Amino acid sequence: MAGYVFRWTLIAGAALTAAACSSYPDAPRYSTRADGVSPQPYPNQPYGQPYPAQPTQPAYPAQPAYEAPPPLTAPIGSIEGGALPSPGSSGGATMPPVMPPPLTSPPATSWPTSPAPGAATAGAAYVIQPGDTISGVGRRFRTPVQTLIDLNALGPQGTIRAGQSILLPTTAVDAGSDPYATGPAPVGVTVGGGGMPPPPAPPRGNPAMPRPQTPAPVPAPVAPAAPAPQPATPVAPVAGAPTLQWPVRGDILRRFGPVGLGERNQGINIGASAGASVVAAAPGRVAYVGDALPGQGLTVLVMHRDGWRTVYGHLGSATVDDGDEVRAGQQIGTVGLTAGDGRPSIHFETRRMQGDNPTAVDPLTVLPR
């Protein structure tokens, strides 16, 4: 049995080998030569003809190898720029080059400065009289008080004494007598107007009040009678005061002391008939007659012994002149209408020198009862 199977296996293998040999071609279907000559016919190609060249793909350029970019840094070094073309190159007029101005410091500006008060030139000398004040000298000679202080080194208080000679500036002008500068005019000082305006005088006495307007008459019941003036409050007399008499008899319209709104009456206001005679309260010498004192109207100032003075303000007229010697009871003026009391009146003051300062004293303490 085994021999039978072996024999049939050999027969089948030989048959398969014969079949394979009968179907294998005599020559290869594709060319095996470098010249492209096909050893056997190619479909639609005669036998022995070269094989047609196949199209070739275009060659791509070789790509460079990738390199990392350098780090970003600002360029370091000097850069030289070229000059701009001259305007003449385009046919225009040649302009001169513009040069920048040199860098220099601006010149120092000289500002005008006011001259110092002490820079005034000294002129004539004035002799201080008893009762004179530095402000009175300044008013009379049209000179600021600070200029007098600087010219004479009087110190911050401007202290002066009777008999002292003080220098006046060359610009001084004698405006006439002043109640607080009563000495003779020094030689070489111009007399009259001009010059610098005087410093303002300190407020003294009562400011003039406007007159009340009289209303038009209208039918109305009779007004009650005005109350009688209150009797004066008794005051203690001042020791050492001179014997004085009343300059005019009448009603006391305003008293000595505060009058409201920060103001102060430095004397008393006496009401009397317009044009009534006003007399000197004591013997003395007239030191001032005029209307230049603020708020005083026409005024007469009389100097008495022991540094006492009396002031008669808001007069209607004056009957004496500067420098006149008067006796007690002698007429010096008349009652005026400028005191602002609503009726004719005068303003009367009594003053006593305390060092260089005239101090107001209540006239009711030195006048007889």
C-alpha cells in the first residue's frame, strides 16, 4: 500500500513540473539591458525597437539646512549721516546755513529798587519845642515819620525831647504851624505848598455827623416834648489841673469816652446858639488855627502852663492868629454848625502832656461845676 501511494505522488509531481515548463515564456517580458532594447515584442511596439523614454520629474533645488536666527539686540556703534542736499542743487537760490545760537546764560535783569528811607539827604535842622511830637513834625514839614527817624537815628519809637535839634531832608517843605510842631521855621526850608503829602493825623475828637434832613410838614398830632437832658454824673477832679472856665455855656450833647462802633470822643460837645462867643478857658499862647485836622472843622489850639492844652473845634469863625497870647475869657471864635450834632455846637478838649504824648482828659473833671 505504501508503495502505491509513493508511486502516485511521484507521478503527480512530474505532471505538475511539465505543466509549469510548458507555460514559462522563452524570454523576459521586460528589458533586462541597459540600452533599453526589448528582447521580446512590447504591446504596440515592434520587436527589437528601443523602449520609449519615460518622462522624468523636475529636480527640486536643494533646501538649505535650518539655522536658528541670532538673538535680537540693538546695534551698537556710531552712525554718520549725510548732509542734506543744498537748495542750490535744485535750481533755487542758495541760502546761508542756519547756525544755532551759542548756549550762554541770559544777562542778569536789573530790577528797579525803591530807595531806602534813610537814603534821604539831610538839610536844615528843626528845634523841638515842649509838646512837639515826631508825627507833628512830619505833618508840618511834609516828611514821612520814618524818614525823620532814619535821618536822626531816633530808634523804633521815634523818641524826641524838648530842645533837641533834628535834621530835616532837603525835600522838606514848611506847611505852617501844627499843634504838635510849634517851633520857628528853620532857615533854608521852603515855606508853602508842594513837597510830599503829610502822613495822616491820628483820629481825634468826634467825627462829623450828617445833619438830619428836616421832613416835609404833614398833618400829625403834636409830638411830646423832648425829655430834659440828664444831669452830669459827678467826676473826681484831676490833681494839678489849671484853673479853667467854660469856653461857652450850653447843653452837653456828647460826653467824653466811647461812642460806639470802636470810636471814642476825646472831649465833649457843647450846644449853644450859632455865632455865640467862644472864649479861652485859661491864659496861654495860640499854637494852631486852621481846619486841616481830620474831623475837627475850624480849630483853635491854645497851650497853657504845665503841659496843658485846650482845643476848640467846629468853630464858625476864629478871632485869633498863630502865636497870639490870650488871657482867660478872651474871645477866640464863635459857635459853628459843622459838629454834626443837629444843632449849633463846638467840640472842646483838654489835654495834658505825658512825656511826648498829649493825653486826653475828660473836660468835666477840670471845668468848674
